Amino acid sequence: MSRPKSVDSLAQELLELSEKELTDARRPNIQLDDEKVKAIRKACENSSDHQFTIELGKAVEWLGISPSYADPKRAFYTSSSLGRRLAEAGIRVGAVGHGRYLRFRLVGQRRSGD
């Protein structure tokens, strides 16, 4: 009977099988001007519940990013890409309303209705 492989050898085996470089595996982080990031944060701070929701197409246009981000079927990816950029500023981004809207919220603030 063969002895099962150790966890270390299994981990090493996985690393040997893994891809070494995937440069195009996901959409890149969206590049935004610092002024726009500060404006988004300020809008959250000025809102009574520290969040605001905006129609996806209007957000894409205001941000000046590729129109491909305005597809409601891909709004989750848009919010994820924006979220990686805005996390540094303490802002969370989510797609709501079946992808028709983006919600911007300060990290650490409770959602309304919670």
C-alpha cells in the first residue's frame, strides 16, 4: 500500500502545475484621476447615509472610462475593477438593481436598513 503524499509535497506539486504569469487574466484596475477619487469620497461623506447610488451609464461617462464598462450584464466586473482602485480611499463599490446602478459607500459605514 502506498503512503499518502505529505501536505508539503502536494503543495509543491500544485506550485509546479500553476501558471507562472498571467498578464491578461482579469481586467486591469481602472485608472482614475486623484481628483475624481477625492470627489467620490467627498460625495459619500456629504451624503446623510455615507453612500450614493448612480446609474451605471452616467457613472461610466462621468468617470471617463471605456464604454464597455457600461454593460449592466458586466456591472459586477465594473464594480470590482473600480473597487480595487477606490479601496485605497476607503470606498466600497457595488453593483445594484440588476447591474443598472453602482453604489459607492464609505468603508465602515453601515448600509441603510441594516
